[in-house]
Amino acid sequence: MVTKPSSRYAPRPDPNAPTTGSAKDAFISPSPQAADEMSKLTIRLLKSMHKDVKAAALAEDISVQEWIQEAINQKLASKPAS
């Protein structure tokens, strides 16, 4: 089943568009509204953990980003008040 991307994200790049061969070509920029509300975080994971996260997200039928956001929210919610 193909679903339409959320309106907060920019359309996917044209696969037939010229490419520079850079990893940046694969990055899908969020819309200006989403970019204003979000920040970018880069993390390093063991390959085995990354594989497990992908599998867990797939099992829940959500993106890896959504899965990680939910995990962070759960951890922050369980944090004792300072």
C-alpha cells in the first residue's frame, strides 16, 4: 500500500534527476515549517543495534525516526522531576 507523504515533508527527489554522487543527494529536506520546529541530531550506533531499531520500527509500521522519537519521549517521561 502506497501512502502519501505527510505535508510537513518536502516531496521525494526525482529518481531521474542528475546526481553528484554525494550522500546529500539522498537527503529529503523537511518543509520550512518542519525545519523551524525540529533540529537534526546525528548519532552513532552499533550496526546490530541499528538493525534491531529498523526491525522494531518495521514491526510497528512506523519510520525509524518516529520509533526513535517515541523511545526518547518515553525515556524523558520516566525521568524523575528535578
